[in-house]
Amino acid sequence: MDNVAPSGLTFDEYVGKAYEPFSGKVEKDRLVAFSKAIGQSDPVYLDSQAAKAAGYRDVLAPPTFSFTITLDAGQSFNVLDDMGIEHASSVHGAQWFTYDAPICAGDTISGQQSIKEIFTKKGGALVFIMIETPLKNQNGEPVATLGSTIVVRRG
Amino acid sequence: MTMPKFDEINVGDALPELNLGVLTREGIAAFAHASGDMNPIHLDEEAAKANKLPGIIAHGMLNMAFLSRVVTGWVPQSQLRRLETRFAAMAFPGDTVVCRGEVSGKREDGGEKLADLTIELVNGKGETLLAGGAIVALS
């Protein structure tokens, strides 16, 4: 199968593409709802006073919350729309995070997603899209970087 | 939480197992709202079937969030340096979900004492749904 996305561009043309920089505030209610939804009962994730007593600015974001920050910004699986690929033909194959500093309620987190690598397997029947998004807080400090592998089945 | 010490842990040591019980539709829906991933395959049986799935599936990122807790239940989150996973299979409402971890390596890098962990999320049939790793800093 060829190396052309449904958009008409080749996959190689997408490698290195950076999307719009984004920025958003982390709301406490959202963080608490997220922590409750994952069954987290440690008060540093739920209660401002407990978080502050533990040295955080406010309630702490769990390790995978930054994925939600990118979802809110419309930057995660948007690369599929950009390439004209049906979401139903794709799966989230893998995910990683590296951590530099905590994300807390009240922080303003900014980032920018880019496509790092695209490769095919099985003669082009499977396309692997690797995207990466570094995040910084309101002080310009790096807080985390996240990376996703999206696998697309073709044909 | 008693923090494990670098000198006292060994490759092969198991982290305390985390049993998350049975996944429910309500629990998956709560995560959909909280995480912002409202894809109908996580909320609506018919929509899931229209997408060639047997029914509603849990978000991969819900499972990864569960899996992160096996690590943050062992060391405070401030010690976590890296978390990664492969999504090997899907989880459905009614599945029992258990998270496990094990020390797979010890090393010093960049002035930090690091432990490499292998982590996995398994269902009640013993199938591995998520397989991954984490790096934590110890003292």
C-alpha cells in the first residue's frame, strides 16, 4: 500500500509537523472529578489543605491527567482528522509520560503537539503515528512530556 | 506511606497488588466526563457495536490511570520520572481489573538512584490488557 494519507499528502510530509500552541487553566473541580473517577483516595489529590500541607500549590494532578489537558486542547487524535483518517480505523497503541514537576489545580499549562515519526508495517496495512507534546506551567517550567502511538489499520 | 529505600529493594520484588474490583458502565461514564473523552464507544452500547466492538469498552487511558496507582501507591508521585504502557487488549464492563508491578532494575543516572519497574493490568481471566513500565527515583 502506498505512503499517502487520505488527505492526499504523504505520511513523510506530516513528520515534524507542529500544531497550534495551546494554553489552559487546570480547574480544581475537574482534577478532583478525575481523581475520584480513577478511585484515588489520597487526600493530596482531593483536598486543597492536604495538598498544601504536602508542599503542593493545590490539589495534585494524577500522573496521566496531562492527557486530558491535550484532549481539552483538541490535540491528541486530531492528527487523524488532519490526515483524513477515520477514527474508527485507529487504536491508541501506546502511551508514555515523562515528569519534570507537579501539575496542580490553578496552574496554567501550555504545550504544543508535534508528529515525531510515522512508519508502516505489513506492507502499509498498519500505520504507526508517534506524536509528542511537551508541557510547561505558568512559570515557564517544564512539567511533563507525553507521547502517543496511534495505530491505523488500512485496507 | 513508607518510602522504599534504594538499598533495600531487589530486582524481582513485587509491588503491593492493586485490585480495582469490577468495572462498571457508571464508572466508565464518570471517567468519560472527568477526562473529556466522550467518544460514544465508552458510553453507548449501540455506538460501540456500530464501531465493530462487542459493546462498551473502558478507555485505555482509564486503565492507564488505574495502572499508575500501583506505582503511586508504592512511592509518592513526586518520585515518578516516567510511565509508559502498551494497550494490548480491551476492558469491558463486568471485567475485574488488577494492577501489578515488579522491580526490574536498579541504577544510578543523572545523580539519582532509579528503580525500573514493569507494570501490568490484567483482567479476571488473567489476560494482560496493559503492559508497561515506570521509572521512579529513590533515596
